[in-house]
Amino acid sequence: MMNPNDTIVACTTPSGYSSIAVIRVSGGQAVTLLHKIFKSTQLNGEYSSHHVYHGHVVDPETNEVVDTALAVLFKSPNSYTGEDVVEISCHGNPLIVDRVVRTLNALGGRTAQRGEFTRRALINGKIDLIQAEAVLDTVNATCEQARRLAILQYEGKLSERIYDIRSKIIDSLFLVEAEIDFPEDEDIEYDPATIKNNLRTTVDEIDELLSGAAVGVKIKSGYRILITGRANVGKSTLFNRLVGCERAIVHEKPGTTRDYIEEDVQMRDIHVLLYDTAGMLSKATGPDEIAQQRTKALIHDADLVLMMFDGSEPMNEEDIFLYNLVKHKPKLLVVNKIDLNVRLTNESILSDSIKISAKTGKNISTLQRAVRDALLPHNFGGDVIITRHRHIDTLNRARACLIEAKNAPTIETMAYEMHCALNEIGELTGKTLRKEILDRIFEEFCIGK
């Protein structure tokens, strides 16, 4: 059980051997534990907040020096959790880290649970729930765009938009409830048409936030890109080139790839799950047919298809078959092997194709830019973008409540629906705290964060 009055202890850096490990202590006894376990070489009295002190971590039972370390005290409320926080930076030997943590536990500190430091920051009003989730997203970001969006959310940019929406709902609700409670008061400027217009404007603001959500979720989770084409067009060579290593087997004999291979790649600052697939045949049988069915399933789920052609050979039946298979999917047409004698000509299909040599790397950067442009909107700024399904679902529920309020048959029903919308907004920011939601979010955290 998490007791908010406990002083909690955990190593905040990854386990294993490292140059430095940081052990964090938070709670009412943090300063007391610091005095018991740390002997500064610079100071004999009280520690000042936000100052770094050199000294030794000592086991008070034996007076044995455990390690040479640095210690920092962050006095409440100017700390990550809003409580007194101590951070001890010692050598990153697991034996030392374990000894320090065990000593702190013996002196009354409790080992923190997953995300408990950030949870306390939320409860103590240092951050809201959107920012708490952004802490996790910052730690787990798989590409530059995801990291940037997480930082913006942690800085409160998305929260500002949400609080602005909340404020507008409250302003309208004030007039509605005043009209209910004091219908004869002439000072109340209640106008049903104005209220409905305000609700419509608020719905539009939510729609604007939701419009970028699909891109935000994909940036966070990663785009699925499929390399496909007939046998021996150079799919595996391109796959290896984009991955940056010899991940797939490449051979001049057609049909070397019999099943798909996947790899995580950061391509032009976005996270991509890249698939190399078996060559497609218009009349596949046996294992080729099984491989082809798997490729078709991947095509269905792909965010973008790289349709490859062999530039050293004329287009054939398999090329046309596969082109027709993917023609309704978002795709880039890629003509490979331009380092050889180009014999492929088909102006109607390939006029917008990207011509590359996967073997030599020629024009690969052009292909990478085209991939990014195809996945991200041209006006993508990324200042305020939703990246979590929880945010999407909650905003959709708030939006539905506001529409119900706008179309409500009575003023009392309008007020009720507006209260429901505010509850949804509160659940989004954490102002309305539901334990099951918090538990589900913070169980994703590591211990020490």
C-alpha cells in the first residue's frame, strides 16, 4: 500500500553497472535520512537547498564508508515531488546502490513503487496528469518528433489548451446556473443564442485538437512502412540500407526472402517499423502463396507502401499485378538499380517515382525525405498535438456532452451536460482523480520515476 506520509527511496537511474547512479529520497524524513547517512567534507551544519555537497555515504550502524558521493537537497515545495527531496549521486556499482538503498530502508525509508515520485508530484500540484504522462513519454520516446512532443506536453502546452476550454465551459455554465437560480435578476446577461454559440465554438476547439490526434498517436507509437515488389527487385538491399546494417539476407537468386522481416528505424526524426517482404507473384503456389498472403495482410495494415520496381528490366506481369494490389494504399513508387543500365519505362505509372540505387545508396536521402513528407502533413508544426488514446477518448466524451448541452430541451438539462463535460475535462487533467485511472497510468512507470 502507498502511504503518502511515508518517506520513499529508489534508484532513479537504470540498473546495472554505470559511472554514476542517482538515489532519490522524498518525504518528511528526507532531510533526517540525509544527516544520518551522508557526511559532507564541506559542511558540518544544515544543508542548503539546491546546493551540491561532496562527502561520504556512511552506514550509521558500523560507521563504515560505503562510497564517496555527491548529495543535493531540494527543500519543499521547490522540488520534483513538492516534498523535501534528497538525491545522492554515487558510483554506479549495483553492490553500492543496493547497500545505500538498504541502509536508507533500515533507517525508515520505504522503497518507492512504480511512478510514485511522479504520482506525488501530481497529488501535490506540481504537475497535472497530462504532464505526468508526458514524463513517461519523454523517457520512452523512440524518435526526435516523439521526444519533442513529449517535452512540449511536459512544459504544459497541451494543458494550457485544455484549461482554456475548461474556462470557457465554466464561463457559460455560470450564466446558465445563474439563470436557473435567479431568473428574475436583471443583472444576469443570459442569452440562449449566445450560450449555444459559445458551446459550438468550444466544440470547434476540441475538434481542432482532435484533428491532429491521429498523427500524434502515430508519432508516439511508430508508422508501419512496407517494402514490397516482385522477386529480386532489391527489397532486402533497400531494407538493409534504411536499417543501417545487414539485417536481411541478400542474394542474386530470386526468392531469397520467404517471410517478412521487421525492424525499428528512426527515419528523418520519426519512428518507423519497417518491413521487408517476400517477392510477390501473380500466380504463387505452395510456400510462395503463404508468404504472399502474409504480405497482403501487411499491406492492409501499412501506413505507407514502398512499391519497388527493377529499373534494369522492363515492367512485367508481376509489377502490374502488385501495382494494382496497392494502388488504393498510401504509397511511394521506387525505381531501383539506377546504377545499372536503366531499361524500365512506363510514363503513366512511374512519372512521380523516386529513382534510387539501394546498392550504392544514391538518392536514399531523397527517399527518406519523401517518406517523411508522405507521413506527416505539410503544415505539421507539432506545437500542441495529442499523442494518447486516453486523451482522445476523454475529449470525445466531453465533446459529446457539449453537443448534448447545445441541443438540450431545457436549461436544467443544458447545465447537467455542461457539468458532465467539466468532469471529463477534470479526468483528463487529473483534477478529478480516479484511483483506477491513476493506477493504470502509473503502473507503466519504472521504479524511481
